Amino acid sequence: FNAAADNMNEGLILLNGKGIVLSVNHAASRLLGLPASCAGEDILAACVSTGLKALLEQAKSGEYAQTVMRAGELEYQINASPIVTGQTVAGIVLLIFDITEKQSAEQMRREFTANVSHELKTPLHSISGYAELIENGMADDKDVRRFAGEIHSGADRLLWLINDILKLSE
């Protein structure tokens, strides 16, 4: 068991029902900054965190709990699963996942979406504005040709952007 747990990328901490550490693997020590020798200690004394305290309280009441925490540049998700025997919580299993890359990718996706929508709206507003002027007869004959050119230019810009998006998705 120890060999398997120590070779996991995810952090694994086993606690008794009172929150005393029974076992900590290397990944959990690294992610939470726990000493590998913290077995026998209260987890909250070894790792002071408000989020962890709330998570453990929920698990001690027999409910599965999950939270996301930050430590320096790292962001990680902690899942707390109670081990229930009869009506009592005999222990708690904490699984810790490093989600830093996942969160970073999600942030990049949000920024990309915002940028793309802005870049697509700009030519669409031009096209819509020029087309509306022509449609309502508010453009002189000499301006219609210029407006048509602007509409054509905006449509080309949209096609160019859409093709770039398709290339990126490939």
C-alpha cells in the first residue's frame, strides 16, 4: 500500500475519525508542505488552513466534501471522503489534485473567448451600421459604393478571423 501511495501523482492522506494523520504520501507532503513525519498529529496542527478545517468538519459529519485551495503558485483540489462504519465516521480519506494547469488553461480559454468575441463584434458592427444606412436610404448614391466596400472589407475580416479560429481548433 505504501509503495503504491508513494508513487501516486495525487496527494493521499488517511486520517482517523478525529482528524489524526495515519498516513501521508509524498505528493501530499509536497502539495500541502506537510512533513512526512506528521503521522500521529492532528492534520489541522500540521496544516493550518481555514478551507481545510471546513472540509474536515463536513467529512467528520459523514458527508463527502470538496474544496479548491491555493498555496503560492499552486492551486489544488482536495476531496474528503468519510469512512463510515455503522453510524460513526471511523476515518477520512483526503485526495489532493494539483489543478494549477487546468485552472491556467481555463483562464486562457476565458481570455481567448473574450478576445474572439470582441474581434468578431467589431466588423459586425461596421457591417450592420453601413447596411442599415443603405437600407434606410440615408446614404447618397456616391456613399453607397464606399459603404458597400466597407461592408465587403468587414465581411473579409470576419472570414479571416473565422478561418484563424478553425486553424487554432485543429
